[in-house]
Amino acid sequence: MLRMRRRRLVGAAVGTAVVVGTAGAVSHHQQQKYANQASAAQQQQEQAYQQGVADAQAQQQQIAPPPQDVPAPAAPPSAATGPDLTAQLQQLSQLHNAGVLSDEEFAAAKQKLLAG
């Protein structure tokens, strides 16, 4: 009778150990499964975020393209160049009016002054 009790007790202990071991394995498997699912969901969210950023940048470029390099405006003529050019044109005009320069000579000299 004592042996029977021991066998039952040992059998119960072994059965309990098997149940506990199986429960631990199942629990571990579920935790891994949930961790993998969470990781996959996070990756999908990250990809969706990156795609959204790329879409927003593309849309912004379509609405307002980046500014092109605009050439700097030409420097205005300095005070010394302006009156000097005007004086030279007046001198050419006086020479033309006085008959020293022909129409062709006057036009050529004026064009040369204006071209720089």
C-alpha cells in the first residue's frame, strides 16, 4: 500500500512537471509570436511613415519647385561712367553737327561707345 501511494505521488509529480513544462513552452512560443507580430507592425508603421514623408516632399516640390539660381543684377553704371559716356556722346554729336563726322562715322562711333 505504501508503494502504491508512492507511485501515485511520483506519478502526480511527473504529471505536474509535464504540465508545467508544456505550459512554459506554450507561453514562450506565444510570447515569441506576439513579439514578432509587434515587430512586423512597427516595421509597417515605419515604412508607411517614410512613404508619407517622401510623398509630402514630392508634393511640396510640385507645388513650389526649389528656386533656381538667379543671376545677380548687372551693376549700375558708376557715377564716373555715366557722365563720361554722356559727355562723349555730346562731343560726337557736336562733331557730327559741325560736319567733321559723316552720318556713317557718327553712327559707328556712337555704336562703339554704347557697346562699351
